[in-house]
Amino acid sequence: MATERIIQFGEGNFLRAFAEDFIHEMNKQGLYDGSVAIVKPTPRGDLGKFGAQGNVYHLLLRGIEDGKTTETIKEIRAVSRCVNPYADFKAYLALARQPAFRFIISNTTEAGIAFDETCRFEDTPALSFPGKLTQLLYERFRLGLPGFVLLPCELIDSNGDALKACVLRYAALWALGDCFVRWLEEENDFCNTLVDRIVSGYPAAEAAGICRSLGCEDLLLDTAEPYHFWAIEGNYEAELPLRAAGINALWTTDVSPYKKMKVRILNGQHTSMVFAGLLAGHETVADCMADPAFETYLGRLLKKEILPTLPDDPATADFAAATAERFKNPYLRHRLRSIALNSVAKYRARVVPTLLERTAAVGKTPRVFTLSLAALLFYYKQTNGIEDETAAVERIKAAALPELLRDESLWGADLSTMEADVTACMRLIGTAGVREAMQWSVS
């Protein structure tokens, strides 16, 4: 196994089909000698599948490139081990003692980069991701070792800046001292990044046949599209030779134009369709794209509301066209329930900025946004077992609509001007069904 050089917070499908794929490629080409130690960022779930498979799994990439069908399967051996700080906090802190660790990658969803003032330095571990990270960084500092290059992959604006701000708040809250703060500022680089690859995860319906062809069972089998893009503010190509390995990576001074385009066009459409799709009985993005009602709805959302907030240039037009093709990829079963994970934070980050901009431009909130929010609220109020922040789920279930729409902690803005239309749309969903509500939204 290659030398451990990367600490990764998050064991989910996305990073295993994104960062680990790239590390695999760099290693395979002899350009890099590095492996990943995965840290479990939340107490939910377990890491047993990794240990049972020796941290090895397969990645199936399939889709359409240049008009041709492509399918590639790789055996990924980029993960060296997994560490569960909730079960063994000492093993977690021990990661700080290995000088070879240089990069920290994370994907804890949009809800992950958040400051929780109830976390204490004495917790083993702190519950929040930035809290756990601060504990690890302080141990690194205490040992007199160099800092890290941090590459957060969470889809929020200025993710590196936001993560750094949380860490500095913990340093102040926990009175960790000026020297530690100076070390954070001078020895660590919190890079803003943008990631793009549609990852559909474990292909449950096809897994048995795929595993037979592989000659082994793989409970970590992951699937994704061939397309990928990683923009990073900074330039560490000499240490992490992504471009040399043929990865579609961009070292840049500013990721914001790329992020805005990607988050609004791709992620904004995903988040806007997911609850309407679930209420319509669909399971995947492809199911939605095969439904004329959704094709009309998403066409209106993209052309009339999202694209007017972005530069009118060939790059935007090309990305929008490519996204439509990617959504229709016949090989990806991108499950709506996977997209729905932590949707309140996703809606706040992926949809609300566009919603507010278009509302200001046209004088009222376009109904396609009303539908997306009404479907989310209707689904949360009617469904049990939702995977989201407990406080957000409980609040949506218990509070009246006017109170919910005013709650800036949920949406990042006061959305109370939408009350009449959201009320009407939720009533329509309940009485006539979501397709009637979708038709109303584009009328």
C-alpha cells in the first residue's frame, strides 16, 4: 500500500468515486505514491464493509462521451484504512502524528461545515466536523509538525473560507491560544474548491450480475458518470499531480464563476426536482427525465429562471446542454433519495440564491421555485425517517407555514413573501397531486 498522505473526512459514495478515483489514477501512472485514511465524520452508520473487503472496492464508470457509449470498471485500492473517532478517539488523534500526511479532503454535505457552540474541546470527539478537525489540527500544532492543505468538497460558497472560519471560532471558543491561531493562518491552506461528477452509488438492481462478472462480492461497489471536474484555488500540482494524470482538474485563483454555474445549473435542478419526483413515485433522475411533466418543468426552470442569472456566453450554454445529457444518462440510477439527503441545507445553498435573484429581477417569486419549496415542505411534513438535521426536520413538521418561511436559519433568508403561493401549491399537491402542481408552476 502506498504511503498515507491524505486524511479524508467522509466515506460516502461521492468521494469514493471522485477523489479516490483520481488518487488511483495518479498512483497507477507512477506519478504519486499516496493513500487515504478515511475518518468517519458522523456517528451514523458503520465502516464494517471497508474492513471486510480490505478497503478495496470497484468503481463502474459509464455513460456517453463524444456521442459514444463508454463503460469502464476499476478496482480502487486508494484507501489504506478507516478510523472511527467515536469508537477510538486516540487512533483519530494519532493521525496528527504522521508527518507524511499533507492533504485533508472532506465531503460532509452542505450541513457539515457548521459551527456548533455546544461542542467542547474535551469531547471525544467533538460532534461537528469543524470541531473534530480543530481537535486534530491542535494535536498537529502541539507536536510541532507542519500544517495541511485542506480541500473541502462540500457544495457551499467559499467552502474553504467557511471551514477556516469555523476552525478559528473553535480556537477562540476553546481558548487554544494565539500561537495556535498563528499556526493555523501560516501553516495551513484552506482552499476553496468546486467538484462535479454525478455519482449514483451502489447499483442495487444490477449488483448481483456485476459482482458475478467480477468474481467477488463487493458491498462498496460504486457507480458514476465518466464526466468529472475539480477546480481548486491554489496550485499544488507539484505535490498532487492531478493534471499530469489526465484528471480534468483546474488550479485557479478563483473558483467562484465555475461554482456558481455548476451549483445553479446542475445541483439547483437536482434539488428542485427531487421532492416532486419522490411525490410522483419516481426513484431516479432518469425516471424524472423520462416523464414529460418533469421535462417541461425543468426546461422552464433552466431557461427562464436559472440561465438569466448567469453569463450569456458559450461556456454557460455548453454546460447547460451537457447537464441535460448527463441527467439522461441511461446507465446511471441516480436515486432521488440519495439526492434528498440533508435537503434543507442543500436548498439553502443551491436554490435560494437563484430564487432571490429572480424574485428581485421580476418582482415576484417564479412559480417553479414555489413548487420546489412546496414539494419539500409537503414531503417533510408527510414522511417519516427523513435523513436531515434533526432540528430542521422537527421544526418543519411542527411549525406553521408562515413561521417556517420566515425562519432564516432554515433558508438563509426570509421567504415569507412566498406564503400565499406556497400555501396554494401545497394544497394542490395534497388534493390533486404533484403533477397538477407542476402544471400550475409552469402556467
